[in-house]
Amino acid sequence: MGDSEYIEGNGFIAEVIRTNRRKSADVRVEDGAVSIVVPKGLGSDRITQILDDKRQWIKHKIYLHQDAMPVSRKDYVSGESFTYLGRNYRLKVHRGHFKPVKLVQGRLVVTVPDDDTEPSRMIRNALVRWYEHHAELKLQEKSKRYAAMMGVEPTGVGIKTFKSRWGSCSAKGKIDFNWKIIMAPNRMVDYVVVHELCHLMHHDHSPRFWKEVERVVPDYQACKEWLKVNEGVLDI
């Protein structure tokens, strides 16, 4: 994540994602966070111009996301607590040139611009990026390990934002996880991974499906209950 590239775009920070697979730029706003996927060699001046041209559209999408969000219990200030794999980490906010969230000596550290009048929005977006990045790495790692153990092979593993589920398995064998599950303790994350991998064998919730889950996670009922009780807490 240290190699990530960011451009300030008049009220928002855009993550620049360079790829050989594109010939044109694609601006995205997901979870209120802005990213622009561009050809590998596109200059930063041109990227800034594209973002400026789409500024009204970007801001509209950001505000639509904010309106749809439930009222947050967080203020996104130094000292606030955020959970990762069941452990609490304190937020530390600095002012200066934007720097994405990093976990440093047990603290989630982020730097936002001095002139930002709505730092909480930018801090939340930076946290979402951090969680998504770590969720993707951790869930792919766990999926690979458990898939080998269970003798199955998904066609792909990714992350998404789901409103009321922890994961999904498509008919073609692609598994997507809700990135927010990465806030839960390791055992709960393992259960969700195994649950979705079992759908590669049984694409339903039949007794045979639950028997397969139980074979790998004997205490799956306790995990199910924990997630049901704590669902509202696993958010930022």
C-alpha cells in the first residue's frame, strides 16, 4: 500500500490505479472513495484534468453515498477505536499532505490536508481503503488455505460491499466477501470463508451443506450466533 498513488481533486482524494489492460481512464466512486483506473503511462497532469472534468459527477456520487449512509457512531478523530480481526486499534490523525492509513506501532495513522473542511469524510474513505486492501489479502489467503484443505477450488475470490450478508458464491464458482467481516475475530472470518467454500459443493443451505461446514468448523453455530449479535458493530 505504500506504493499507492493519490491525487488531490478539489474536495476529495483520488487513488490512481495504473494498468496495462486499459486504453482510457475510468473514474469510480465506491463506498464514497474515489479511484481512477488509467493506462500505465498516463501523465498526472492529464489525470488531474480528467478528475476536474468529472468533479461535479464525483461530488454528486459522494453526497449520494453520504445520504444513504446510516448516522455514524464515529467522529473520526484521534483516539477513536477501530477493530481489525477482533482487536481494537486507536486512530491517530495528522494534518499535512494526504497519506493513506497505515498501521504503525498499534495505531491506525492517517494524514489529511490542512485545508480540508470536512476531514471526517476523507478519514473514513481512507479507512475504507485500508480495510478493503487488508480484507482482500487476508480473505484470499484464508480461502486458498481452506480450499486446499477441503478439496475445492473457487474460480476467483474478491471483496464487495454487501448490505446484509457476509459473502456470496456465484453459480460459476466466484466467491465475494463483505470486506467488513475483516473486523470480526479470526474464528468468525474462518467460518465465513468455510461457509462460502462449502457452497462450491452444495449451492443451498441443506442439511448436507451444514454437515460439511461442521466438518471444518465444529463450533459453526456459535460463530453464526456471534455474527448475528454483533452484525451492527462491524462497521466504520
